[in-house]
Amino acid sequence: MTEKKEVQKMEKKESHGGYRKGGMRTMPFIFSSEICERLAMSGFSTNMLSYLTQQLHMPLTKAANTLTTFAGTSSLTPLLGAFIADAFSGRFWTITVASIIYQIGVMTLTVSAVLPKLRPPPCHGNEVCKEPNSGQLAILWVSLLFTAIGTGGIRPCVVAFGADQFDETDPKQRTNTWNFFNWYYFCMGLSTVVAVTVIVYIQETIGWGWGLGIPSIIMFLSIVTFIVAYPLYRHLDPSGSPYTRLVQVIVAAFRKRKVLMVSEPELMLYENDELDASISITGKLLHSNQLRCLDKAAILTEEEKVGSLKNPNLWRLCTVHRVEELKSMIRLLPIWASGIVLTTALAQQNTFSLQQARTMDRHLSHSFQIPPGSMSVFTMISMLITLSLYDRVLTPIATRFTGLDRGISSLHRMGIGYFISIFVTLVAGFIEVKRKHVASVHGLTEKPHSTIPISFCWLIPQYTLHGMAETFTIIGHLEFLYDQAPESMRSTAAALHWTAVSLGNYVSTMLVMMVHSITKGSWLQDNLNEGKLEYFYWLITILQVLNLIYYLLCAKFYSWKPIQLHQKGIDSKAEVELAGQPV
């Protein structure tokens, strides 16, 4: 009865003016808002290496490490944003406030690009370029800090907020949830294509004032578009601190570590549907046999049986649902961790791959050449094509064999992506060997600023493979975390995805520093023609092979979360053993 009342309460809350909130009607607002936001973010970050090296005169390795550190921090702050959204403010207001903070960061950087005193003086000829002073660096880091904080509130909430618009207790809407991930990433890719072509071209040809000012204006439009549709959105109330609940289970299990395990856990462990109603609206997690040491948190002692069980001390006694929340999060961590090395590999596209492109012939005609920062357009185009084929061709075919609405499971999807990603850096290494050979033949090895007579098209394979790998791994990673995390922790699940991205960028930073130190600067040099960048790429390839083996082992032994879904109009209990299976 409690579960039915909670569902009825949610249905009443989701109605407004005689129509249901959420659903497909909200997608134009969410997608248009996110397209504007992605345009701003991509326009801000894609070509930042050029800004740091060409405008601020930073050495290549320092600029690359600045970017990966910034990317790592931007992907770490989502843990804080997810906590605030899940525990206090909800996803809508977290996104709104974070977007405003991000806007301030972009505007600050725009001002520094417009005012000459906030940048080092331009260098002429062969003179030594001056690096930015402490004040100029402070402005740079303040603007990057604001954008990192803003990103922390946007990234973990947007995907979860969009998926929240579809009611998973309604079988007709559940499929739309998984289609949303594909369409979301498609729209993001489309907007990124515009950013890395139009906005990067403006930055390289017209100037950085306009090149950063336009993303700032676009970000403002994103905020307005998102807020306008407030009455249409389906808002889920925050259910209290999810981190507190996880700690409570750990503490309760530790306090009862000497209590004997019960013989029949399904019948003898504590359950309280009324207590868990706000954190189990879609479905109730059932007892699983993994990590049974945590089950002690739900064992009723004689003393607790005498007391009130309606409002127990949650630091001593937890429900099965809350214990399974912690188990679910622990089980998904090994799979989550596999995304760290992937990010380390893909992070090179915006650093060393971009620098490769800068040395090559990028002319499309006698008077027009592609800016280096626009090279990632090939990644985006590859991703869009692969995603379209996946959604329209692969999924329908696979569904006939697997019975899954999304064709293949998220684990299979990630595995395919990890396999493809190995070839990104493998191919990149061989292309670098070719590029250096041409430089040597034409006597340009010691001339880092000269254009090597080799077409930029040689870089297209590594960018194309990058896009294909992203289609499978990134979306699969998001799907997996959203699906396998407890429903009350889905912002946290999205934050975990970005935490893997964060750690991957930090690993990239440390790897660059270690390689630079161990090789005494012989591999990674400002003059790529004299370095051994191909060795660095192949080192990452070896790491990716090891990561794939690790992932396959984790996926083989992974146990899907057991859940009893509350389905509208159906009074039945079903246990989900495989994500996406009909229940």
C-alpha cells in the first residue's frame, strides 16, 4: 500500500494544468539548451592549447599539462555537484546555478583575451617570447576554476535530468530512456562539429576576443532556454544525502561485525517499505548474495526487535534496500575504473594530436586551411555516422537476437569501444613516424615552425577511430552507470563517469611528466620533429591492451543489480538479472 501511495503521489505531482509533466515535449528545450551549452564548452576548450601556446606563450608540455589538469578538475567537481543535486537542491536548480557560474568563467577569460595588459606582449621574429606573469596566470586560473565549478554542476545532472523526464514505471516510456542517451550524445556531437569548425575558425582568423565572446553569448542563450521550460519538466525531489546512507550501512555493518549471519536472509533481514518509499519510487532493490558481510547492517538483534522498527537508528540498523544501494555502487566500481585508461588515451587528441596537425599542410584550397583545433571535426563526424548506424541498423538487428530494447547490453557496447580504442593510438604512432620521415626528407627536422609537405588527411584515420570508440564506450559507460546505480543516486552515477574522465586526465598529466623526466625530454619536445612522440603513443597502446583484458575479466564476473520494478497497471514482481531485459 505504501508503494502505491507513493506512486500516486508522484503522479499527482507530475501533473500540471491537466497534462502530464515530462516526456517527449521537454526534449526540444533540453536538447536546444544543451546544444547551446556544448557549443560554448567546445568553443571554449577545444582550441585552448592554441590559446595557451600562441597567445600566452606557454611551452608545449606546460600547456598540455595545464589543459589535462583543468580537464581533470572539471571532471572531478561533478562529485560535489551530484551530491548537492541528490541531497539538497534537485537537478534543475543545480544545473541553473552551475550554468551561471560557468558563464562567469567564460566571460572572465574573454575579458583577458580582449585586454592586451592581461596577456604577455606579442613576440616578433626570432625573439624569445615572454611567458605570462603571475597576475596574468592568476586571471587564467580563476577563469578556469569558475568553469570547472560550473561544469561540476552541469555534467552530472543534465543526462540524469533528461532521463528523469521518462517514467520508468511505465513500460511504454522505459525504451525512451535508453533512446535518450543516443539522441543526447548525437546532439552534443552535432553542436561540437559546429564549435570545432565555425568557432575555432573565428578564433584562428578573426581573433580570440570574438572567439571566446561568441561562446559566452551562446552560454547565456543556453541558460535562458533551459529556464523557460521549467513548468514542463518532471521534477524529482532530492531524497537526502546518498553518501550519508552509504556510510550508515558501513557503520551499522561494522558495529554488528560479531553478529552471526542469518541462515535465510530473504526472510530474516530488516525491510521497511515506508521508510524507503522516497528512494525506491521506480523499484525496490532485492537481496543479493554478493558482499554478504554488509548484510549484517540489516540483521535485527533482540534489542532492536523490542524497540520501534518504524523509525530505527539508521547508524545501527539499515533496510535491505539501503544495503543493496551500497552493494550496487561497490559492484559497478571495477567496470567504472576501466574508463580511466580510455580517457588517458583519448586526452591526447586535444594536446599532441593537435600539435601534429599544426605542423602539417592543412590547405583545402590555395587560400583556405583548416585550423588545427578544427581537426576534431573528423572525430565528431565519425561519431555521428557511427551513432546513426548503431541506432538505425545495429540495434534493430541485435534486438531480434538478444530481446533487449537497446540491442546489446551496455557491457558489450563498452567492450567493443575499448577494442576499437586500442587502434587509435596504435595508428597515431605509425602516422607520426610517417610525418617525421617526410620532415627529414625535406630537411625540416630542425625547423619546428615550418609546414611539412604532408597532407593533414594522414591524421583522419586516428580521429575517425577516436569517434567510433567514443560512440561505444562513452555512451555505454553512461548507460551502465545510470542503469546499475540506485535510482536515488543517478546524479552521483553520472558524476562517477566524469570522475573516470577526471582521473584519466590526471593520469595523462602524470604520464607526460614521467615520460618527459625518464627520457630527459627526448620523447616529448616542443619540436615534434626531433622527438619520439610515436613511442609515447605506443606506450599508451600497451596500457589500453592491458585495460581491455582487465575489463573483460570484470565484465565476465559482474552481477547485475536485482530489482523489483513498480509497473503501472501491473501488480507483479519481477527481478531484473540483465540490464535492459524485458521484465
